[in-house]
Amino acid sequence: MHLRLGEVPTVIISSAEMAKEVLKTHDALLCSRPAVFLGEVVFYNCGDIAFSPYGEHWRQLRKIATLELFTTRRVQAFRPIREEEVVDLVKFLASKSGSVVNLSSRIFTLLFDITLRMVMNKKGKNCEEFKTLVEDITAIAQGLSIGDLYPSLKFISTISGLKGNLQRIVKRIDKFVDPIIEEHLSNKKQCIEDEDMIDALLKFRKDNVRLNTDFSLTTSHIKAMILDVFIGGSETSSTVIEWAISELLKNPRVMKKVQDEVRQVVKGTETLINEVSLDKLKYLKLVIKETFRLHPTPLLIPRESFERCEIDCYEIPSQTRIYVNAWAIGRSPRHWIDPEKFNPERFEESKIDYKGMHFELIPFGSGRRMCPGMSLGIATVELGLAMLLYHFDWKLPNGTGPEELDMDESFTIGARRKNDLKVVPILSTFSGFN
């Protein structure tokens, strides 16, 4: 669908076939990013991976992400962090067994605390202000700036106070992060198992200076990349777990089946589910896949064409903004039987996966702009969800039935629940925390 949003020529992609054309066939011509207000102000003049336009700067950042931040070795090195924080959540919920808890809030806190330790080796209880700043950015990001729709009216963002508000948030981020970067500069780690992401970024910068390369990784670039990780690691991953639990509460048959699998595979009264057991949880993986289908990030971060090209007989002019509607594709009756139904079994005999090669399911995008942190996000989601299902049975408060559960969505950077998920955890007899 072609339209003009304000002054900006825009194409909306809502089918798997057209998504393949954009994300694969013509990826090289359509992989840039438009200059959007949020990226310019909050992400240090689009100095991050997500908002950076296509070019040498972006290629270098992508190289850092794939070769330093999100390697298989580093994902494994962060495993103890994931395990410790998930166990802390289970202990908290065990202490509240039989009482109503705000699970949405607890899951976001879990993912934020995991990300905080992976990025800068800090504990969440000392970083509440920074957590609030990340939440503020996420809330502001749900709306388009008037300047994104009408570039000639960018000044309105200044008059309205939006730009000033965001600049104040950035100053507070700087006040928090700058001393931590300085601290890392004076405390060098000896091996990857001891490194956090700031260590890895500073090491890359030092090596680049030593090799006298043309690319300079500035402190602003480091802070922009840190924000990318926090938005993706906290907001997106917590949304997946939140919706998975919501859908399971709505579908008791599926809840029983996935809990039976987790408890049969893990056996005994384990307090922690290890990686070997996680690999055996086939139905859990289908539940996660089905959650990605129904509740992806609604619109992938917009792309921009930097040359004219033709897609399916349609001409796409240079500097056209392109949105891929992953939410519509995931619910399209052209691609899915009973698309509104939560049915993990649909994937049992299907080769469709979320790793960027099947365009019916693209929660992480595809092509050059695919999310580089996918493997880290999946590792966190699988462990968190499996532990919640193993250690607890779940009920809705006040006698609410599954059919009454509110499933309204709020479209921000992800598709979060409009209203927080409040539930009653019941500590299972399978749990080692009894």
C-alpha cells in the first residue's frame, strides 16, 4: 500500500510475499534508515545500529555487534547472569504464592536487571532512575513526531517542548552512564567471561586506535549502542514472556500441555533448568514461536530506499519510507489457518521459523537489518518462561475465568499489553523452593 504520511512518501508492506521483496530481493537498495526525531535526539544523532543510515558507520557497528557483543561465546558467558536473576524472580514469586502480583512489572524488572548486568555489571536496585529513563524513552517512542511526518515543521518539536524533554532525558542518561564508562576504562578485564558489553566496546575502540583504522568509535556511539541493547533486551523480551503467559492463561489446554512437558523433562525438584533440558523443550519452543506470530513488534523499524527500484511492477522512488507490518503478516488468513487462534501445534509439521528466512514470521526482521541480538533474546525468553511454568501454577485473581482475561494491546516499540497482567502464582509441588 502506497500513501503519503504528511510530506513523506510511504509504502506499507502487509504480506509475506512483499516482505520478501523488501527484506531479501531488494534488501541492498532498501536497507537504509530515515532520519527520525527519536534517533537524532535520544540515540546520539542516530549513532546506534537500529537508527543509523546504511553506510560505513553502520557496517562497523554491525561488525561490532556480530563479532563482539552477540557471539555464541558471549551469550554463553552471560548464562550465569540469566540464571541468577531468574532464580531471584522465582524466589520473590514463591514468597507471594497465593497472592496477586503484577507479573508485567516483575517480568520487565527481570529483563532490565539481566540487561543491566550484561551491559555494565551493575545491580538493578542501584539503578532505579536509569530504569525509569528507559521506560520513559519507550513510552515516548510510541508516537510519531510531527517532524517525522512533516520535515518542514521540525521546529514544532522544539516549540511543543518535546525536544527539550528528550534532551533532559539524554542528559540524565549521560550523568548515569558516563561515570560507569570511566570506571570501566580504569578496570580492565582479563578474559571474555569477566567482560560486560561496555568492556567489549572499549576494547574494540582501543584496538581500532592501535591499528589506526578510519573508523572511530566514540563515547556517544557506545552510549547509543547501550540504549539499543536496553530497549531490545528489556522492552521486547519482556513483552514476549508477558504475552506467552497471557495466552497460556487464556488457553488452559495449552498451559497444561507445556507445563507437563517442562515438568517431565526437568523431573525432580530442580531449582534451575539447565541448557540441556531447555533444548529438549520442543513444545515450549512452539509456544514461543506462536507468541511471536500473534504479538510481534507491530511495525519493524522503518527502512528507506536510497535508490529507485521496482517491486512487483510498482515503482519505489528514492527516499521512500517503508514500513513492514509484521503484526498484519502474522495474522493474515493468506498465510495462516485460524490466524486469530493461539495454536502452537500449527508449527509441529511446519518448517517456518523466526530466523529471517521465512517471511510469514519475522519478529526479528530479516536481511541486513535483522536484529543482531536474536540469540541472546531467545536464550533469556526460553529460560524465563520455562522457570515460571515449572515452579508455579497460575490463576487469574478474583475468580476471573480464562475467557474474561483482557487481551488488549498497546502499540509502543513492541506490542505490550494495554493493561498490566495481574495473576496469582501458586508454588508447585514440583518446585525445589517449597
